[in-house]
Amino acid sequence: MTTTTQSGSGQPVYTGSGTPTGDEEVVLAFTEVDVRFKTEFGSVHAVKGVDLRVRPGEVVALVGESGSGKSVTSMTAMRLLPRNATIGGQVDVAGREVGRLSESNMRRLRGNDVAMVFQEPMTALNPVLTIGTQMVESMELHGVSRGAAAWKRAIELLGMVGIPEPERQMRKYPHELSGGQRQRVVIAIAISCDPKVIIADEPTTALDVTVQADILDLLRSLKDKLNTGILLITHNMGVVADMADRVAVMFKGEIVERGTVEEVLLHPNHEYTKMLLGSVPRMGHGRGQMDIRVKEEIDADAPLAIELKNLVIEYQRLGKAPFRAVDDVSFDVHQGEIVGLVGESGSGKSTIGRCALGLIPAAAGEFRLLGENITGMKRGDLKPLRKRIGVIFQDPAASLNPRLPIGECIAEPLVVHQVGDRKSREKRVYDLLDAVHLPREVYNRYPHEVSGGQRQRISVARALTLDPELLVADEPTSALDVSVQARVLKIFAELQEQFGFACLFISHDLAVIDLLAHKVVVLQNGKVVEAGPREQIMENPTQEYTQRLIAAAPVPDPLEQGRRRRDRHELLREQGEEVVELNVDADQFHQASREAEVVEVDGTDDQPRR
Amino acid sequence: MLQFILRRIAISALIMFLGSVLMYVLTINSGDPLQDLRESRAENRDQLMAARTENMGLDDPWWQRYLGWFTGVSRCFVLQCDLGTARDGADVNNLLLSSAGASLRLVTIATFLAIFIGVALGVLSAIRQYSGFDYTITFAAFLFYSLPVFWAAVLLKDFGAIRFNNWIADPAVSITVTALVALLFALAVASVLGGSLRRQVVTGLVTFAVVFGLVFAFDQVQWWVQPALGLPLIIVGAVAALGFMLVMTVGLSNRKVTYAGLVTIALGLVSYFVTGPILDDPSGWLVILALTAVTVVVGLAVGWVMGGYERRTAMTVSVGTALGMAFLIFMDKLLRGWAGFLELAGNRPVSTIGENRIIPERFEGDFWEGIFNWGVQLVLPTIVLTLISIASYSRYTRGSMLETINQDYIRTARSKGLSDRVVFTKHALRNALIPITTIVAFDFASLLGGAVITETIFGWRGLGAMFRLGLDTVDPNPVMAYYLVAGGAAVIMNMLADIAYASLDPRIRR
Amino acid sequence: MTDNHRPDDPEHTPAASSVEEVYSVEKQIDLSQKSYSQGQLVRRRFFRHRGAMVSLFVLVFITVMAFTSIGYGLIPSWWDKTFYDAGAAVDGGRPTMQLWPFQIGEHPFGQDTIGKDYFALTMRGTQRSLIVAFTVGLLSTVIGTLIGAIAGFFRGWVEAILMRVTDLFIIIPLLVLAAVVGKMASGIWWLALMLSLLTWTGLARLVRGEVLSLREREFVTAAEAIGTGPWRIIFKHILPNTIGTIIVSATLAIAATILLESALSFLGYGVRAPDTSLGLLISTYQNAFLTRPWLFWWPGLMILGIALSVNFLGDGLRDAFDPRQNRTAD
């Protein structure tokens, strides 16, 4: 099944093999789906004629960056788009055309035939209802099971997805569970009515990398055992390589390339796919990817920019013992050196960064910044020191004052530290804009007029305004699309080479650290697990946690990723940990939900209602 | 949770104390307490002035006067309150006892009515966003929000009291008015229920017919002077209550729960006849309370026995239905008292002045007529106060609801296939109510303030009158008595709001 | 380098730029388009809000009428009667204004019981109410903003005091406190000052809340990390971002003050005779409702008109500052 169609740009597009033929069973089919949104500023054409099919037991990944329309496409299957959307084309779920169903039949379809797993497990569950209530609800609704029986089945389901002590969790509220556990609950709810297809919209994006690997394992065993089709929406090529059977790449509302996962990821045809794959830093490939070069020779005798000795940072809590976010951490950063601070959420990596900026005090230990001890330093004394430090934050949407023009934002440090006059400040800003490859005309623009990556480049420019000796970069590229991230990283590396500042680079992404850092510090629960030169940590980690962390990061190559996955499972078994999978007897499972379905009256026929 | 409440109580006590100092100092400095004597031409003027100075301790420094008052009040802890005397020698304790009841009744009823109606309207207008109903509610909210209370009260006094009295003397509803009323109902019901245009037209027509028929029938049987519900209406109402409870919980198709509700209604019918003699002239509110308790117990029992594995839902539905039916029976008996009350009041049921139609000492009606005696007087001030609070509650609820239905977990709920009804009532409403609880505290204070105005206009000798008396005569004791009761009520209301908050939001429990 | 940043449309000229440029998800910075600041966008949305525009017109009309008709200070008057001179009763004091055929007549709003021109009286009352309302709106906004910002930014004792004072207003109704201080005040300027000192708490709480959340935003943290002083952070980075809340709240404060002042005057604790105000007029003539209803209607409608238009204005401003529709999907 290889056909060629014309894309909007007039180039031939390779449609790839593996697309189901006409008479094959398909659980989810998009035919010429087209979506427009009416907004304040006119109509937005979000999806432009998308065709896609998902077989039972198959994972089809819909890949794209932000604004590509991939989520919108998937929501058409649920018919849950906001009212200002106009939908064209046809979507069939389990053989029924979604657009022609009456509202009540559509509701019968949702949850029963097609279920969803959302990106944000922290907000996807209702905070005021117990896990049990939310689990039981859809089973009772779709007549799978009722009352006490439903409760029992819910406990079984929680057990299946690997939640410990399921009976106890049933009476808990979502805020009492961790992010990974909540995502498991969401998955348990999704499979509770034994749907034919699950739409997973960025199911692991908000999770830590080890948790992500577990959830992916769970999803994979789910489709293998239950023969459920999965439409996986993601921007992460590593996740695609790990999970997908077939891939469709979306760009600005169109599918530009599709095929089996090997075809698309290993032999991409379309320029966009090539660029996208070229922008992903790969674990284990080390330096030199994407033309990003870092000066390797570091003067070992260079003065220390940061020197931590047994640093302890605590957060005060009302009526409870203080929470120790950073516990006995020691490491140092030489001038001109990039040190990567790696860890999962709650590891205390950002806390150390904030402490370096003098934003939170240390409870004990010593924090020497550019030779001066800042623990217990007064605000006024910090100011001259701050002149020598630059900072970049994670969220490009929040890190620039929306009421200040971009030029003023960049010039702010000069004004605060009273450096130069109006003229010289303006010149400096222009120089910096050149350095981060932005046109000088943005000087008088406002942050909301440029997009995420451009804003992050402005943040970089601002951080470099005063020629700092040290730069603290807290997850500077985590919120960016991969192609944009590549660009920002490249500029960052260029500038580091040019200005030679020391850098504390905080990130959860090991591949990025691998690309840039000279030295790596791995943190877990506020403690240093392992620290040392990059090669040592990345290639020969000695600590179990570091090994797990590295093993969990997916790479955008299906063959390599398959190998990595097996290695990871082996590693987990060696370390006495469990490999996550769905604990279920498939026949029994289907039987249980099918018996119940007999009870359900199969309502009226689909009435065309528009 | 307990710690949380204790902390709130401690803070409230501190605030009460600071507030009392502030109030006291401001009041004694708000004017010249000897003003009237200075302007008088009485021969013994100087003597009178000296006596008043002596009595009120006008020569003492403020803290000494405050301490004097505070000592008296602090004896409340040993149940021997001494709130001092007013300038004319009247005992403030007695003054307070005679005035507090009616005022607190007014404010409490207005608060709960406002919360209930306001939240309901807010939810409805959020669900039917951008519909005619929504726009009407929004505009009405703005209108009531901008309405000067005192002006509205004077207007209402004219239309609601004087003209109503004139009308009830010879009650007749013209066909035009009947049609108008029915039309209003039809429009409201149609736009609330929504749906396609055709469905809306049908609901509108049906509502119009029903309402028109009812009003016309009422008019024919002189219902306005001899009202009653009667058994048929009670049954219809009870079935409607059951339907409502079912729709709010499991939906109409659940057989077990429906049967439980029907059995409850049947038992209610039996009790209608059994309790008839007791209810003809009950000796007091205790009887009503006891019967309510019995109702709840019966409801619970029916749900327990018939619920099966859906016991909890069945119990909720049965109790809800039972209470709804009990309320209807109560209303039936109450309405039957109207004719007697009309007779007692000489066919002019509403008085423009006072918190009772007939002074309680001279009143000779039975239990039901007694309710009317203060009830009719309560209606107009309550409407005034409630209208303004409804406006703010409905706006806040609408905003909060719209905010909530944009949350991710609502999308999750919809993706499970839940209907709008369940999404709104089970998933959205509770979350949307959380921020509303904080508004209750502020709104209650403004209601108390509004009560001062309405009491003035409707000539109540209530708390507001006491406050004004004290302030006009620069006499701190009545003002402080007002402060104690109003402040105390506000603190209790706050506490309730806090508890509601904690029970709605599991994240702050424990 | 600037060569790379031409606003190319990737769909039409794919060959012109590098692959990265064509398939970038980044928005091309369109330098040909005019730049809009947040303020300009807000203004545009506000002027599109029909209800707010009508309200603005009504409010300006009432204000201009109130201050020019009978004059104020240096503003000359064009109405030939005053609010204190009594004249002979015309048509029993009934309003002479009629809509069809349109005529204003001798006493458009009628005359009061002793023959004073009621139009002049109402205009005088409107003046008083507007002066008090706008003064209080301005003063309490300034006080509330400052205290709220300080409490939110520095926390500590200012915050503790603010929260306790707010608690106080939960216990003592504003009207009651206002009545007590209003009784002390002599003259409308004193009254305005006193009311301002009572009504800033609401805004202070709002601003505190906004400051608390803005403090956690990264641009404020960034400013702090750069070494920006606290006052510069408050005035340059935080307050400009709360301007929406402040303006909306100030507008609503004006509406609330109109109602508060007239209620106080009605009870006899606000503006007192021989001066007059809308609340006082209603209080004086509430019993004339059955005999001379116009004495009751005009001042009431005036209060309602002002409060309603100010409230709608506030609503329009809120929509303009906080549009929830500028998000498209994915």
C-alpha cells in the first residue's frame, strides 16, 4: 500500500506502507478531516484534510510540534472540540460515523468504545471526588458493572495497572497520589469499559523520564494483551520509537509523511521529518550532534565560579517540620565550565539554582559564589555579585514582563546596575539581538508578539547583557519544541564559546546535558547520587539510580530503542525492581465486560442529526 | 480540621475585641451627647446635663468607659450579661432581647434564600451561556446590583403592601394579567431547559398552557383568599420531587431507586392522614421539628430496605423525596390558615410598619395564623435584601462555573461519556462552589448593613433601630449591643462558610 | 544574519530559505505589521464593547449635565433656576417635561413641596454624589493599591494588619462603620475622605492576591535575580501587570460609593441639610410617594442610572482586560 499524494506545497509526499487496506478491520478512521476555529481575529484553519487509520492492537503515532493540529485531530474522534470549531470530513470509531451520531449515542461511544488518556495527570482527575467514585462512574454509566460489583472491578483495575494497595487508594483523593500514579488511574479508567481504541494525548509529557518509561511499558502491554488500538499523540520522537507501529508526521494541519516506524524514523523522506529528527539530541551520541560545539579544554586551575560545601536548604512548613529540599550537597563549577545538574522532579535541582541566585537562603553549609560566601549575606551586599551572574528560566511565556518592550527587557540589567547611558545601552541591546540572531526591529515590540523560542533567545540576551562570569540556566529549553530547542541550544553553545562564562545548566533531559556539559551532577531527593566528568557519568555510571535514569531516556531510533528497552528491563530485574506490565488475563477481562454489555440496551439507531 | 476551626475561633475572638474598641471609641466621638440639652430651654437644664454626664460617665477617659462596658459584657461568660443602660435609662439587655429575634430571622432567611437562588441562577446561566436566559439574568443582576436599597424598599412598600391590600380585598386576576404571567413563565422555562428551537417552542407552549390554566383555575375558586394545595397537588409535587432527586443522582431509568422513592411517597400519603389531627393546630415548632425528624428516619429506612447494592443513592433519594413531600404537607396546612388570618387582620394583611401584623400580645390566632402574623411582614424586607444578594451570588457562581467547566477534569468526565447533567451537577458544581464560600462572609456583612436600612423603612423595632437610636443619641451602649449581636452572627456565619469550604474541598481537610 | 528573517510564507516560497526556516513552528516576526502594545489591544476591545460604550455615553452625559446646568465653581450655569430659591408652583408642581411633543417647560422635573425647582435640586444632588464617588474611587484605589502591593510583596506585618482589617469588615458591616464616621464628618470632602479610609480594603486584598501570584512568575524572579530593587520591581514589573484589576475595581468602587453615600444620606449620616444629595432627597420625600411621586422617582432613577452605567463600564473594562478567547487550539 504505497501511494503518493500532493501536499499543499506541491511536493510529492511518501505515504508509506502499512496503511490498512479497504477491507481490513479498523477501529479508528479519519477521512479528510478538516477543522476550522472561529476566533476574535478571524478563522484559523487548524486541520487541513487528514486521513489516518488505526487497527486493533496497533499503535499509530501522530507526531508534530505545537500548533500542528495533532490534538485537534484526535479530539474530533471524541467530538469534544469547543463550540467555535467547524468540522469537515468523516471520523469513524469502531465502525460508527461520529458526525452522524445523536448526542446520546455519541455519549454511549465515549468511554465505551473510545477512551482518552490526557497529558496532565495532575489536572485530569476531579480534585473533589475520590479515586473510587471516578473509577466506578464510567463503568456504571456504560453498564459494565454496578454498585458493589463495580467497586470490586475498580480495585482489580487499579491492581492491573500496578497501583499498590488498590483498596486503600480507592478512598483517596487525587491530590494524595503522585503524578505517575494518577496517570495510572487515568489509564485504568480508560480501559475500564474495554474500549476498542484509546487516544493517548501526550500521555507521558508531564512525567519524569523513569515514570515515562514505566507508563509506556504499561501502555504497550495493554495493547498487546487487550488488542486495543492506540492513537498516540506526541511530540517526542523517542516515545514514538519506543511505542509506535506506524507514524504520521503532522505539520501545520497536514500530514506530511507517514509510514511504518522504521521507515519514517530511519529513512525519512520529507524535509520536515528530516529536520525534526535532526533536531533531537540522542542519548549516548555525545558531542557534535546538530553542529553544536562546545570548547572542550577547561582550565582545571581556573578560579571557582561556584563552590558548594555540604549545602542544606529547607522550606518552612506551617505546623510541620521543615522540608529538606537540598541535603548535604557539595560540588563546584570552574570558570568557563558548564556543569549539568540533572534530576527528576523533587530532586532539588531548581532549588540549588535559586539559591545560587540569592533567592532562597541556605539553612546550613557553604555556598561560595565567585569566591564570596553568600550564605547569610544581606540583600544589599548581594547586588554587586548579581551584576556578575546571568539567569535564564524555563518558561518563555512567563519569564519576560508582558508590559515591557523587548528592548527595555534586555536593557533592564544595565538600568538596574546603572551601567552606561541611554545611547550605549541601546547599542548593547542591538549587539545582543544580533548575537542571538534576532532582527533589531524587535527592540520596540512586546513579548507577546514573538513566539516561544524567540522569547527564550531574548532571555538569553538579557542574561548576557552584563557579560556575566556565571550563568544559571534553569531548564532553559524544556518548554520548547525540539526544532526550536536545537536552535536555542546552538546559539547558547556559540555564546558560551564566545563569552566563556561558567554555567550551571539545570535540566531533566540527559541528552541535552550530554550535548553541552563538561561535568554532570546527578541529584535525587535533594542528595547527590553521582558526580563527575561527562564521559564518566554518561558512559559508565556506577550508581543504580543513574543507570536507571540513563536507561529510561528513549532515543528516536526504533531498533536502538528496542535494544535499550530490553537492556533497561534487564537492568531493572538485576536491581530487583519490577518491570511494569498490565496484570490481566485478557479472555477473562473481555468476558467480564462483554457479559455486562448484554444488559445494556443497545439504544436507538444512529439518527443523522445536525 | 478541629485545629483549623479552633484557630478561626481564636482569630475571630481577637477581631471581635479589636472591633469593639474601635466601635466604642468611634461612637463616643461621633457627636455631642448633650446636644439636645444644650438646645433645650428647660429651667433645670444644667442639672439635667450634670445628671447625664454623671450617668454616662462623660467626664471619664474613653478607656475607662470602655472598660466599664467590657466588664459588664465579660460577665456573659458566667451567663450574667450586663450590656448597660441606654441614655434614657432603659435596660439594654431587654432592648436587645426584644429586637434581636426579628432582625436575625430576617437576615438569616435572606442569606439562605440568596445563596440558594443566587447559586441556582448562576449555575443555570452558566450552563445556558449566551442564551436569552443568560442575558436576562446578567442584566437583572446588574440592575439589582445598582439598585439603591432604600429606594427599592420604598417602592416595594407601596406596591407590595398598600396595593396588595387593596387587591386582596377583592381579588381578581384579569385574563391579560394571567396571560402575561403565563408568558413570562413560558419564556423562562423554555430558555432554561434549552434544546433545539422546536423543543423550546414546545416546552414554552406547554408551560404557558399549564400556568395559564392554574392561574385561571385559582382565580375561579377564589384561591387567593382561601388557598390550599389539597391532596392531588401534594401528590403531583411529591412525584416531581422524586423526579428531581432521581435526575440529580442516578437518572430516571434506575428501577430500584425509583421504587424506593415511590414507596416513600406512599408512606407519605399514609402519614398525611395519620398526622392530620396533630397538624391542625400544633402546639409549637417542636412538634414540626419532631415530625421532620420522623420523616428523615422513614426516608432513610425505606432507602436502606429497598436500595440493595445502591443503598446510599436510594437513601438520599428517599430522604429528599420525603422532605419534599413533608414540606408540601406543611405548606398545605399553612395555606389553609390564610383565610383565618385575613379575617383577623380585617382584610388588610400587610402592614407598612412593624415586624408583626398584629402585636403579639393582642394576637389570638392559632399556630398557622401566627406564622402569617410575622410571616407577611417578613416578605417585603426579605425580598429587598435577597434581590441584591442574589445579584452578586449569581454573578460569582456563573463566573466560577464557567471557569470550572474549562478545567481538564471536566474534559476527562466528558470523555467518559457522562451526560451534561452529571458533568455539571457531580463534577463542576462542587468545584465551582468552593470559591463561593468565601463570598458568603462578605455578603453576610453587607446584608446586616442592608437590614439597618430596610428596618428603618419598614418601621421595625429591630437591631437596626437600636443601632440608630444609640448613634443618634451618641450613646455607646445600644450601639455596642448591636455590634455584639451582628458581629457574633457574622462570626458564626463565617464559621459555617469555613466548614462548608473544608467539606467541599478535600485538599484542605485534616 | 537578518537575511534569514524575512517574513516568508513557507507554503508559497519554499525554495527561498533554508529547510529550518520553511518548516519552523516559530511565528515569523512580521515587521510590516503595526505593533500593538497590550494597552492598545485593551482599548480596542473596550471600544468594541457595546454596553460599555452606551454606559460611558450615559455617564458622561449625566456628569456634564450635572456640572454645567447649575454650574460648579468656575463652571458657569445655563439653567436659570437654583436649587435653593423657591418659586410659584406651576401646575401643582408637576413635571413639565414631556416627550411628545418634546418640551422641557418651566420645571422639567417638577417642583418640591415649597416650590423649589426639582431639576436644579436633582442636579445639585447628582453633583454631590458624583464628587464623593469619584474622590472615593480615586483615593481608595491609591490607598488600596499601595497597601495591597506592599502586603503582597513584603508580606510581614503589613500583610497581617491588612488581613485583620479585612476580617474586621466581615464582622462590622461597612454601612454601620460608615454611618458612625459619616456622622463625624462635616461637608462632602470630609465625607469622601472618611469613606475612602473605609473602602480601600477590598482592592487591597485583590491587589495582594495578584501580587502574590505575580511574585511567583518568572519575570519577577528574573528581575530579582538581576538585582532589581523591591520598589522598582513593584512599580515597574508588578503593578503594570495588575492594572486591569485596579482599573476595574476602581470603577466598581465608584458604583459602590454612589450607593453607599446615598444610603448614608438617606439615613441622615451623610450629606446633611442645607446641602442636598440624591439620598437625602429620597429620604425627605419618601412619604410624598403617593401624592407627588416625581419627588421620589427622579433622584432614585438618577442613582440607578449612574450606578448601572458605572457597573456596565466596569464589566466592559473587565472583558477588555481579561479576554478568555485569545487562545486557539493546540
